[in-house]
Amino acid sequence: MARLKALVSVGSAVAIGVVHGMLLSVAHAYLAVHFSVAAWIHSLGMGTVASNAMLFPIDLALNVLLSMPAVLVLRLLKPRHYAWYVLIALLAFLAWAYLPAAHLLGQIPLSWYTLWVLVMQVAPLPVAAWLVAWRRVPPNNSFKPTPLRGAA
């Protein structure tokens, strides 16, 4: 029974990682079309390096925020080894995102920009998981019976 529960949790973590990747892609496309912060920052004329330095924390914060629902659903699985399930979801996300383009990845020279893109893809899910694990929400005790006034 425990083996079946672990198998279901691993399968759920894989599904969460893939769905997270799909929703993140849709959200990025929507935000790029309707709220182009990158175009606005580049239009300020500060130069490429300064513009990218301003975009890095904004992108990271946005990606962490967009990763929170996936992390909270992973947390609902109540895994004993939470970090492993975050890693499984992250690997499923990366497999979904990069396996279709694997033949192109060998042709792209490794530069600071490609490293930045990889960090922006890999870091948000573990950072969001760490934030959720660090800031544990106390249990809801509102349904526990409370003693009446005057009762000892």
C-alpha cells in the first residue's frame, strides 16, 4: 500500500511539473504580449547589460510567484521527502520544455544569456518550494470545539 502511494505521488509530481510548464509558458506568452516590461525597460536606453540586470530580479520574482500554485499542490501530496518531489516535478518540467528542442540546444553557444535563461527556468520552483516550506501555515483550528464561558 505504501509503495502504491509513493508511485501515485511520483506520478502526480511528474504531472504537476508538466502542467506547471504548460501554464508557465502560457502565462509568459500572455504577459509578453499584453504587459511588455522588457520592452519598456529596454526603451529607457540604459544599455543592454543594465536593462538585463533590472530584468533579472523582476523575472525571478514573477517566475517564483507563478510557481507557487504548483508548489502548493505538491505540498498537498504530503510527501515525506518533499524536496525529492520538487526535484521530480522540476525534472519533468525541464524534460517537457527542453526535450522537443534538444537538437537545437547543441547548436546554441553557451553564453551568459543562455545561463541566465537556464537559471530562470530552474530556480523558481525550488525557491518557491523553499519559501512555502520556510513559511509554514499553521493548521486551521476553527472547527475545534471551544469551551463555553464559565465552563472550567
